[in-house]
Amino acid sequence: MDLDTFFVSCERLMDSKLEGKPILIGGTSDRGVVASCSYEARRFGIHSAMPMRMARQLCPEAIVLRGNTGVYSKYSDDVTNIVREAVPLYEKASVDEFYADLTGMDKFYGCYKMASELREKIIRETGLPISFGMSINKTVSKIATGEAKPNNKIHVISGTEKPFLAPLSVKKIPMIGDVTYRSLCNLGVKKIQSIQEMPIEVMEKVFGKNGIVMWKKANGIDNTPVIPYQERKSISTERTFDKDTIDVKKLEGLITAMAENLVFQLRRGNKLTACITLKIRYSDFQTYTLQKQIPYCASDHLIIPIAIELFRKLYNRRLLVRLIGVRFSLLVEGGHQINLFDDADIISLYQAMDKIRERYGDRAIMKAAGMEAKTISRFNPFNGEPPPLLANRHV
């Protein structure tokens, strides 16, 4: 199951004016890349991972949004909860992609009927479009999901895998990227049928062990199991600058904003972190990290100073900074253990701030020290006005 143009769909749920328009989500500078784009934008040849500068040239009228990871995570969690309640075994492959093992359910209910009703429930309860492909294994199901898009479903009946795959491009096979595709084209292999008709020994001779895997996938053979979903053990965020900088105030402000936002994500997910990592990439692309383990925590006033401390220890003032990042790891379930005499007021403050963020977005209220990061807040692209509460920055 794959949520269609997931980031774009989330943005459209929040702003109906985006419906039917070409949307680009990702880094807004020339150095940025497209993280997601609408089907309207894809008609211009735009695709994920394309440089934003090139995408803007292909579609000058596109609406560019930086995106909001907190909102996307929330919608992803909503879908995950629906899937968790409905199927006996599932794997969350990414923020918008799921594998569900329905083995044995045909005896009681009907696998295709069950999957169809699950899809309808997700659409009904979240408003998000989702497609699925059903087959006997993960590879064929993933390819079928791609063919079902947008917002549709395909059932590849057992025994029909090879004829289903045969007319498709070899690029549809998940493991085949641009380099391998060019190598196959040089051999005159463009359709999956050509690999199906090729002896497995030839594929092995040309591509080694990967050739064997490609041949099996092309023939609809894949014994990879659905791996039960595991909660993530880390969360992180990074910022690449439009122009390399040595502005310490700006860097510390961004670290404050990023750490504050990640701490909010911890509290919303009822998580605690025990390890903070600070990452710096300089203009020469040399990358350095420094981390510190702490008692399990999800409080701004304890975590942000540590992130700033790590930055000051790591930062080399002689070099321009290209990228800054913050990561929390060793995550566990739980709430902050408060000190009734010292923490009561500040915990109440966090709860009030979190309610504002839940209602108006995860950057609707933030520390003044982090306002250097205001450019990554979500603005309405039609009227240029900031979202509620962000305008009253003195509050």
C-alpha cells in the first residue's frame, strides 16, 4: 500500500486551494531538491530528487512549499494506526508505504475484499488517497502498486505474475536504478520480458549476484518476508543553507529551532531520548558529528542547551558552514519524570505550547532565540500571510 504523492496530499488537506495546481515540496533554494511533487507537476517532467532549480525552470508556475515534517508524521501515524488495527502482520517500509501479509485471511474473509475495505477506510478517515497492489510476494505487489496509481488498486492473481510483468519497463523492478538501467539498455534489454527470456547464467555473468536477484524479480520470484513493524529509534532534521555562513548567532538560532521542534515530536509521540547528536558540514564538504548521552528526557530547557554546547565544541570558526543538523537517538516510550517542585510550571507551559502546535502547526509558536529559522515555517502561498499566532512573535 502506498499513499499517493503523500506530502502533496497532506498539504492539500490543510489548504484546498492547492487542489489541481502543480506543487513542489522540498528545499526552496537553488541547492534544494524536490522531495515530492504533484501529478500536475510531473507532466512537465519533474520528479523526486530533481534539483529545485531545474524543476522551477520546467514549471515556472509551480507552487513551491518547504513542507512540514511534523504534519506529515502525524498523518503517517494516523494511517499506521488504521493498518495496525486491521491486519495481522504489517511492515512500514517508509513514511508512506506499507506491506501487509494477509496469508490465510482468504479462508475467513477474502484477501482482496479485506484490502479493498482497508483502503476505503484509510481514505474515509484520513482523506488521503492511497493505492495498493496485491500478489503473492513483495516485489510484484510493489510494482502493481505503482501501476495502480493514482488512487486505485490492482490484484495480480497467483500464476499470472510473469505475463503481468512482461510488458513493463525494467525500471519498474525496485532494485534497478539509472546506472543499471543504462547497462541493460546497452544490452538491448528494455522490457522485463527480455530478462524473463534470458538464461539466468547470462544475467549472473554480466551483473554478478545482483543479476540473479534481478532475474528472479523479473520472473515474479521473491521470498522476502514481511518484517514486523518496529518503532523508530531516532529522529533528526538538517538544514542546508542557501549560502555558506559563519554567522554564529544564526547557526545557534537554527539549532535552537531544530532541537525545539524535535523535542515537540518526542512529546507528541510519547517518546524520550537519551542521546543528542550535532552535525556540521563545512563548505569543503567535510562532515563532523559530536554526540552526548543524557538521562532519558523530552524537555526543551534540558535538551536545547546540550545541543548548543555540542555545537560550540564542534564548530571550527575558520570555515564556512554549509549544513547543520540535530539528531535524537536511543528513543524509548515514556513521559518525562517531573520534579514536582522545579518542573511543574514549565511542564504546564510545554503542554500549552504543544496544544497550540497541534492546532496550528508545529512551528506556530517557537522560542525567540530560534526565530532565525522562521523561513522554514509553513506560509500560505496564496496570500503570503503567516499562519495564526506566528504573526504575534512577541507573545
